[in-house]
Amino acid sequence: MRILALALIAAAGPAFAQMPPALPPVPTIQTTGQAVLDVKPDQAKLDVAVVSQAQTAEQAAAQNASRVDAVLKALRGAGGTSAELQTVSYSLEPNYKYPKPGGAPEISGYTARNTVRATTSDLARVGALIDAALGAGANQVERVEFTLKNDAEARAGALREAVLKARASAQAIASALGLRILRVLEVQQGGGLQPVRPVMMGMAREAAVAAPPTQIEAGTIEVRAEVTLRVEVAQ
């Protein structure tokens, strides 16, 4: 066994001797560029809910269905051809009361809830959609959110600006050190779309009817991009 081990070591010796020396590390510079573009939204999403309460589940569901039907008709009339309607959630749950501390809960009635979303590209109609929904029987406005139908162009613009900033930073560092950029070794991107903060609302129907028309301002959407660049440099 000892002779065999010595033979293996002797045979491996030349192979190890022929391995090339390790290459020195490549000198690099790493920078990060950030860009923020303010873009006007071209789409609005409005979520309104109809909440109905009754003694029985059947009554709550029937009352809710009747009011939702009226709300949908009102939204179609106020939204015109640009409005798209869809139901985003529906629930029917019992309500409980507790006769005394520690006592068993008892069902006191039922609550039906139907949330409808109206999506429109006519941002000037958002206030009218809210008023129409509340006037027809909706008793809660859950949110209004402004978005982009297609954010590809805005994202590309933000990425281009972020890349240019990262490249300019790398060039400035290299020039200050008396170096030149040879090639880009690695690029990583981050960031994304930052939609306008949703407008949370809780209007009551009576208040909406008595109040002036609802005014909603779309504002702008921030499209952010972040690019990390690593380049090889030399003298």
C-alpha cells in the first residue's frame, strides 16, 4: 500500500506542476445610476361597494343584488363607452351579537357586500362616476387609483436615463484616477412603477347627494429605475 501511494504522488506531481499560475484580479469600478420620470396616468380604477344588511341571508342578498344592479346601470351611464365594469369581490356573512359576557354568540342578521370596479381611460369622468355610484345606492367608495395602460415606454425611458447616469459616474471616477474604461462586465437593474397613492374614500350616500360634484385630480405617476454598472478599467 505504501508503494502504491508513493507511485500515485509521483504520477500526480507533473500534473500539478503544469497548472498555469492564477491570473491577477481584473481592476473594476462599480457605480449606480437612478432616474425618476413623472408621467401622466392614462387610466383610472374606481372601486365602489354596496353593503346591505337584513334579518335573513336571502333578504340581504336580494336587497344587495337590486342595489348593485342600479349602481351598474348608473356607472354605465356616467362612464360612457370608455368604462369597463367588473365585480372584484362578493361576500355574504352572518352578524353576531353577544347577549352577555362569556355567553354564546347569536346570529342577529346578515350582511351582503358586493364590490364593483369601474376602469376608465377618461380621467375627467372619475368624479362623475363616484357621484353616480353613490346616487344609485353604493354606500362605500373603497379607492381610486390612477395607472398606466402600458408602462413599457416609460420604463424604457427611465432605464436609459439611469444607465447614462451610471456610465457618467463610472467615467468620472476613471478619469479622476487616470484610467480608461475597457468594457462593461455586469449590469443589474432595479426600481419600478410607483403608482399614485390610491385615494381612500368613505362617502355616505346622503352626503354625496347634498354635496357639490366630487372633484378628483389624477396627478402624476413616478416611474423609477435603478441600474448598477460594473466596468473593467485600465491605464
